[in-house]
Amino acid sequence: MFAMVLVAWAGAAVAGTADPDARRTWIAEHPVLRIAIDAQQGAEVNSGKSNPLVSQYLELVARHTGLRIVTVRTRSWEESVRAFEERRVDMLPSLSDRLLMADVGATALLSQPFYQGRSVIISRTVGPASLDLRALEGHTLAFTGGGAYESWLRREHPAITRLPLADMHQVLAAVESGIADAGIGVDVAYHPIVRRDYALSLRIAGDVPEMPVAIRVAVHKDEPAWLGIVDDSVRGISADENRAVIERWLEAAYLRA
């Protein structure tokens, strides 16, 4: 999900960055933009295929700004936070305001969210029609590991047995097979695939009000220009460019290996 951050930082411009001379000067002095991507954000959407939303939007932002974007891969949300705090990265993308505010809220500036949605619970059709986290205590919950869900469940719901997996298809397969009692993920990612590929075996059994999805980025307080520069560059991405990236993502997500 991370790379979707790069499509719509609407409202995040910082005063002063609209000046073309100031922007060119900043980019000349800071030609590399380092972004942390944890294992959940950078997970493959299909076997052997990286999420095109990562590579394609990074390429578009680089093309529009002249920046060289360096992806710093991390193994967990906590490792991404450490990289941000130690200034090994310039931007920290997040899908959870709950974790973002808890871990870097006092030391960072936050962009406006470009996507807001729900965390949904996926279950088998033969089970209860609806589920919540309380019902899952003592049961196994599958999710894409190495990111926000893993950190949040470990911190706040230790009574739920965690089953971190490599990607969303593994999560759905684990629930369908009974290896996991349920799965959890971002609504925009899971709804279409559950409807298309698992209509007879799986369903969306509920959502998680305490863990809404808000995709945004954090930057260091003393470097606010990053938000404005990237916002300006994103505004320059054409409708055709945006459509092409989305189509590549849908193709990669829906074509099963």
C-alpha cells in the first residue's frame, strides 16, 4: 500500500515551495529522497511480482522532480521508525495514524491523508456472519507481516494469535484452508479479490473501528519543503499516467501465478 502515497498528497504543500527557484535550489542541495518501506508496504501482490504502485510511482515522481528516490527496505514498522529517527530516511509512509502519532507524532510533520478507509476482517462463509476483535481472542488471525498490523496486534491485542504472511494471497489462502480463523487487511485491497476469487468460500465479516486506514507520510519537522515539493510533482502526473499505473497494479494483483 505504501506507493499509493505517491499519487495524491493533496493539501500537503508547504509555504515557499511553490517558488520555482526555491524548489530548484532545494532539490540541488538535496538530490536524493530516501523513503522507508516496511515489509507490509513493500509486499509482493503476486508471486514473484513486486507491486507496480511502488516502482511506477517512484519513477514518475523522480521524472517530475529530478530527484533520485532511494527506497530503504525495512523488516518492520519499528525498523522504519528507527530509520526515520536516525535520519537514515527523509520520509516515513504509514497506513495507521494510531501508530504514526504514537511513534513519531511529536517529532514529525504529517501530510494530509490521500486515502482513508477501513481495516476489514475476512472469514470463511461457513463461520459466523460477523466478527470483531473480541471474538478473535484465542484464535489465529492472518495478515501481511512486517508492518502496521503486526505492530498494532502485538502491542494492543496479545490474546490474538498472530500469523504474519508474505502477501495478501497467502492471507486469503490461509483463511480459506482453515490455517487461520480470520484475516485482516485494508479494504481497498481485499474487497475486489474476495468478491472475484473467493465469493463462495470467504466474506468480509466486519471492520475494525479502532484501526482505520489513513495513508499519509511523515517528514522531519526541520525539512517541511519535502511535502511541498512532492505535492507539486504529484500534481504534474497526468490522468493517463495515473491510469496506466493503476491498471498495472490491478493486473498484478488479480492475475494469480
